Amino acid sequence: MKPSVSDFEAIGLALAGFTFWVLADSTIKMIGRSTLPAYEIIAFLGLSVVICLAAYAVARGEARLLWPQNPRFQAVRSCLDLANNLCVVIALRHVPLTMFYILIFTAPMLITLLAAIFLKEKIEARKGLAIIAGFAGVVIAVNPFGSSQPGDWAGYGACAVCVTCFSINMVWSRVLTRTETPESLTFFSGMVMIVAGFCAMLWHAQPLGVRLLAALFAAGAFCALGGICFFVALKHTSAANVSQYHYTQLVTGALVAYLVWHEVPSLSMVLGGSLIIVSGLYIAFVATRVRSEALRPARQENRLPE
């Protein structure tokens, strides 16, 4: 039976998802120029994501996919996600959007290191060199010995925490996805954001105008739409087919930053970002090749006559 969505259409959906995520980050950056506390932004983002995902699941008759199989493990993962999202809000207030994506794209390298430590995955010499090259790209992009840096050290620190939480989260999610659906992972994270954010608002809450409220729900809707497009893409093609297109966010983010805030990337940002992207793509290529070689014996067995 012919699949309802081809590989090219699935890749298109993934690209749409990545673009929606850039729009979400751009909207959060605009909201960050207000005096709204980070926890209040997180509260309304979580509320918007939960509403959008619930509406999508109910419309498709798949509401059961939102419920976690192991709430305790999901709670641990969602707390990491909460810390990650809080640091995203803080980082976007202190660094340009392009620099934010350059630093965020160090995550695949850190994930590879963490997977080697906790999941006992081997790191080849060439992959190790790619990781070193990627982190060298960070130093070039940040240009710490230059006369001026794009952003400040509070933003760089928030990005570092964000990448760390995200990377640990991804390694942990490799275990959780054996029993949990991607929809439930996102939905549960949204619920934790709501609880944590609104509890913090009991201590102090900034009044919201109509424009800010609309922007918050728009950012949450972009997050949810990005997740939906990405999940649908993964249903119809392999993760390897779409993972490399994740780096289009750097190009899209740089374009949005130029059009909205007139931010022009410096030469060091372009050189460092290019090195990070090449390193990340090589790591993804090696992972795909290893996975393909591991599956080859099973494919050959299936071809043998009975």
C-alpha cells in the first residue's frame, strides 16, 4: 500500500516544524523586551501548548496518546524541560537570535558525550575530532578575546544551562520513548510549565495587556505547530532523513533577526557557526551509518529463502 505521505512531503513537514520553532523563539525574544518575568512567560507558553495539543489530539480521536505511561519518569524529564525553557527565555533576552542558535547547535555534540557516558555508546576517533571542532566553533563564534561580543555573559551562561538540560533531556528521552509517545512528552512538559509558572505567579505577577497575551499564545501555538509537524514527519520517514534539516533554523533565525532587529552576523559568528554545523552534520552522518550497518544483517536474513 502506498504511504499517504512521501519522504519529500515528510521532509517538507519537518522544515515547516523547524520554521514554526524559529517563529516561536522570535516571538519569545520580542516578549522578552517587556518587563514580564520569565516564569510568567513560561506559564502562558505551557498553557498555549497544552490547549493546542489537546485540541489536535481530540480532533484526531487520539486523546489517549497524551497520557503518560510512567508519570514519575516523565516528571523528571519535564523538570529538565522546564529549566531548559526558562533558560531559553533568559538567553533570548541577552543574546542575538543568530548567536542563540549557534550556541544551541552544540547540543548534538554534548548529547554524543553524554550517550557515551550513560548509554555506553562508543565514540570513534573521527567523531571525537568532530566534537572538538564543534566546540572550537563556539570559541570562534563567541570571540571572547575580541573588542566586543554579540550579547553578554548572562546570555551565554543561560545558553550553556539550556544546552546542558536539553542534552540530558534528549539522552533520557531515548529511554522514555520506548514506552511514551512524543505527544505525551510534550503535553506533560506543558503541564509542568503551567503548574510551575502559575505557582510562581502567586508570589508576583506582572499585569498583562492584550498585545502581550496575544503574543504569548502565538508563541505557544508556534511551538505546538512545530511539534505537530515534526511528529507527523517522523511517522512517515526516518529521523535520519529529517535530523540534518534541523540546522536550517540557523539560516531562518538569521533571516528573521535581520528583517526584524536588523542584526547582521559578524565574520566570527559565520565562521564559528559553519564549523558547528559541519561538525553536527558529520556526527549525524556517522550515527546514521552505524545504525544502517547494525540493521544490515537483519535485512540480509529477511532476503534468504525459507
